[in-house]
Amino acid sequence: MKNSIYLLLLTTLFTACKPDSDTRPEIIGRWRAIAWTVNGLPSERDAAGVEFKFNSDNTYLAAYGAQQEAGVFRIKGDKLYTTSNAAGKIEKMVQIARLDRDTMVLNMNRVGTPEALVLISYQ
């Protein structure tokens, strides 16, 4: 009986200590968009103007043309969450459809309209 209680306590302790973020080291680095689709069709948005830099300390920088954003990120399952350092600290979420050493595909939803952004890793 005593051993069962210790086992239960240990299981609870290890479960409670799970990190809030999944480790995906392949996201670390610089990314440049090469394609942007809306409803599965090429977008008129300038994909080449989109860049991200994800750092190993879970901070990120994002740029779209003259707009820039900095903050922190976390990954949970197939979701990428970013929280800007700007006032309001709004958290955004996108689905990671693909992530490997050289390609990342992010699925987004802008007011009910599905979008996808294809990025490639670069130095």
C-alpha cells in the first residue's frame, strides 16, 4: 500500500513537471518565405518580404516589409505560439504543417480564410 502511494506521488510529480513547450530544434535559425497561398491559391501578398528568426532562448524576430515584431515563442504539438513584446502581448497561434531542417509550412486562419506560408531556411 505504501509503495502504491509513493508510485502515485512520483507519477504525479513527473507529470506536473512536463515542460509547456515541445522541443523542435529544427525551427532554430533564419527563415524566408517563398510562397503564400490564400484558399489554396497564390496570394497577392509579397511572400518574399516575410522573414523570421527563431532563437534557442525561445525568442523570435519577425519582419514583413517595414513591419517588425519581436517576442517569445513556444511549440506545443503541431502548434506554434508567438507572443509579441509589444503592448498588449497578444498571443498568436499557427499550425506547423511541416518542419524540417530546410522547409517550414505554416497553416494560418485569417478571419475564417485559410492561408499557408512556405518558408525556407537560410543563413
